[in-house]
Amino acid sequence: MKQILAAVLLAVSLLTSGETVPQKDYYDSGITVRLLENGTILELTLHDYLIDVVLQEMPASFSLEALKAQAVAARTYTMRRIYFGSAHGDADVCGDSTCCQCYLDEAEGRTVYGDGYAEARDKVRQAVEETDGMVLVYGEELIEAAYFSSTGGSTEAAAAVWGGDVPYLQPVSSPEEIRLTEQTVTPEQFRAALPEANLSGEPVSWFGGVTYTEGGAVESMTIGGEVYTGAALRSRFALKSTRFTTAVTADGIVFVVTGAGHGVGMSQYGADAMAEAGSSFRQILEHYYTGAEVRQLY
Ligand SMILES: [Zn+2]
């Protein structure tokens, strides 16, 4: 692992010390990100890319310390792909949120933030610049800095969601307000979504046992004699997370879902709640990424 960080440090020093690199105010400005967008590879500085990513990934109205935590997570995510390869050939990252990280360019930013765009961008730029060059490491390894929108009570272990244990992606408490969404599915829609299940008789008779992850999400649920993982049900019914309950009502099957996203790593709403309560971006990151630490990489 030590040689991995050493390789990054060497690559960064080459990038930032060469004569061809213009003098910049920030180390992030000396690093190029190759971004795949609509089949074309755009080149931009890490500094500019991170501002656009943080603007899209987290509301600029969040506390500055939460935005700084997001900036460090996004920088770490990006640096891993720049130096250790990505799934996109010559590009480091793509602009698809379900694959890599989404970002907000100026035109989209003006649509989302309207007249507040310049102010929002300034605040996010401050978060990126105040954490210039900082990444998350576990031992000597740049971490896979997963993050998601919100949860209720606890995050999830990477092993519970993706399989494969990751020491710094473990379930931890998330001190945020609980956000619930309710989704009602008619019995006909329910049968169509789970065609292999035996869904005869009254809906109330369809549901069998439920198991939960250590973090408290649905691990598996037996429905109509079939066992589904929480992730499979999240996908079949487009639920916001795997943390849900079901109830049968006169209208159909009601899912009550807590939070949004895969639940692994940093909760963005949790980060904001911690920041509001006085935590620094370091404290936020070191809370959500068990055993990881913030390091000035360059
Ligand atoms: Zn991608």
C-alpha cells in the first residue's frame, strides 16, 4: 500500500513541478481530470471539476464544513481514478451520477440556482480551496470515498450492499433528521414487478420473513415464496433506499422508505447535521470513514 501512495506523490510532484505547468494558486489546479461526456473527453483542472461536482452533489445551502467534507470525498474519489485507472479507458471519470459523480456546468448551474448561482459557486469554491490537496487515506491507501444522500440512524457496511468487506466502510451512526418517503403500489403493479413470486390470494398473505443488515436496512424479504434482497426490491420498485417497511392497505402495498441512496460511506444530510452541531470537515469524514484520516497529499 505504501508504494501506491508513493506513486501518487511522485505523479503529483511531476505534474506540479514541471516547467510546462503554469504557476497556479492551488495545487488542485495543476492536476488534469479527463472527463467523458457524450462520447467526448473534456480536460479540466481538478480545481474546476471539483467545484462543479460539489455544486451538483450537495446543495450549496449546506454548511461550509459539510461542503468541505464533500470536496475531500470527491477529490479522493477522483484521484483514485486518475492514478489507478478507471472504467472509462482514456478518461478518468464520466459525468453519469449512477456511474461516477455528477457535476453541474455553468448553464445547468444557472438553471438550478437561478440568480443565486454566483453566490452558490463562490461558497463551494471556498470549500474546495480550503481543502486544496486534501484526501482521505486508510493506512497508505487512498480510500474509495463512497457517499450518498441520507439515511435514518445508521449507514451500511459495504459488505452488506456490494459484498466484500471494506474496513473503512462500516455501519456508523448518522445523526440526521429522518426523511421518509411513502410509495403505494397497487396489487396489479406489485404482481407485474415480481412475476416469479406466487402472488395469489390476499396481499396480506404474500409477505413472509424479513432479515435486516447490521445497519438496519432490509437484507432480505420473503414475498410470495421467493426470497428477495433489499437491493433487488429497491431496484424493482424504484425505492429511494433499502431501509423500508411494507404495509398492506385498502389502496395496495405501501412502502415507507427512510433516507435516499445506497447507504455506504458518508451521508450528505448527516454531514450537514454534524456541521450544524459544530463538527469540522475532518471530524465528519473521520466519523463516516472508519479508521481513515484526512491527509494533505500535495
Ligand atoms: Zn463513470
